[in-house]
Amino acid sequence: MGIVTRGFGGRRQADPHVPPGQYVTEDFPVLSTGPTPNVDETSWTLEVRTETGVVHHWDWAGLTALPAEDVTTDIHCVTHWSKLGTTWRGVSVDTLLGDVETSADFVVAHSFGGYTTNVPLEDLTDGRAWIAYEFEGEPLDPVHGGPARLLVPHLYFWKSAKWVRELELTVQEDLGFWEVNGYHAYGDPWLEQRYA
């Protein structure tokens, strides 16, 4: 008498590209904390503000004149979806910080619309983060953070702040919007760091 039904093959083989607790989607779900800000390229600006108050500033023409990179990466949302092999174009945060003198360890990303998120500075450097302005070969749609968003694909996607307008360098960790409201301060999808 068998105790295993016919066809039972044991555990499913885990996809090595998908963190635990995630499912793969072909869609690109839209999740936001409020209305989509209406920011066009003529009024868009980005600032990098150091802990001493020094400000480095780019308008749209200045940002898009910087060397751009094409990035193919997987993205993982805290709401359990993962989208594999996404393609982006943008400016590496390393490029933006090239002339910035800082002893900061953390960054608070500020967005048009008031959203903030915190990220350790080391997670934005060494080719790990970009200010992205194209997705799949097209200008980044406003509902996905256009005209430009922070892209930090190795962390849960809430860390990739939409509609980014400032990277504030800080010596101490200041929690952002979701982090203050119970999300994990770091957000590693491979460790399922969803909540504090």
C-alpha cells in the first residue's frame, strides 16, 4: 500500500533567480503611496546634498548628458512579485558621487510627492544603483517613477524610490516612509527582510 499519490515528485525545484516567498510576473504592477506626481523634464532636478550642506545639482539636460549605462536586472517587490530580466538605462550613482566629498554612511532618497526611503551609502556605490530614466527602451512612465527613479535592484523595490529629486547623505540612519511604518530598515529580498 503506497502512501504517496502517483505523480508526486517531492518539492518543486526553486528558481535561483527568485528570492524565497516571491512569484514571477510578466506584468509590472503599479504600487504607490499616493497620487502620481506630475513632473516633466523641464521642471525636474536632482540634488545630492552632503552631510555638511554642500549641494550638487543636475537638471534634466545635465543628467542625460552624463555617461549612461544599460542595466539588465531582476526586481523584487515586498508584495511578493518578482520581474526577471528587466532592462533600464540611467546614470550610475557612482558617476553622480564622483566629485562629492563625504564621510556619510547613509542616504535618504527624497521624491517629488514627499516619499522618502533610507539606504546605506555602500548599497548605492560600486555599480549597484542608478538614477534610471528609461525602462525597456522607452522613457520611464510616470506611474513607474518617471521621469527618473532610483534603481537599487538588489534590495526590495520600495528602496528604488520613484520620482527621485534628492539624495541626502547622512552620518546616521534616518528611516524613510515605509521604514517608519514597520518595514525593514534594509530590505534584502534574499533574507525576506520585509518587516521590522
